[in-house]
Amino acid sequence: MASIDWAAAITALNDTHLPCSGSEGRLLRLAASLAHAIPVDLQDALTGLDDHNTALTLAAVERATGHR
């Protein structure tokens, strides 16, 4: 079993200690919000996602809301 320290991951992202692309950072923020209720600015996080990452985000939201 693995666990993720979502708060630490977002802190590292905010402090630029986590090298990633802009899209990867947006996905991490969305995942942290869904997994650990860490606030995310949806306008910032959703704009700029490509079609593939948009589809992944929609699938994650569906699962989080019980639609499988």
C-alpha cells in the first residue's frame, strides 16, 4: 500500500521544488483537491488542459461523485 502526503506535494509544487510541466501541476492540484479536499482554483486548474488530461479529469470527477 502506498500513501500520498497531498499537503506536502502541493507545498513542494508551490515552492517550485517539484519539477513538472504546467499541465502536470494542474492535474496534481485537481487530484489533491479530490483526494484530500485541498482547495484549488478551478479556473486556473482547468484552463490549458489538453483533451487527454481533460478526459482524465472528467473521469476522476465521475469516480469521486460515485458515477463509475
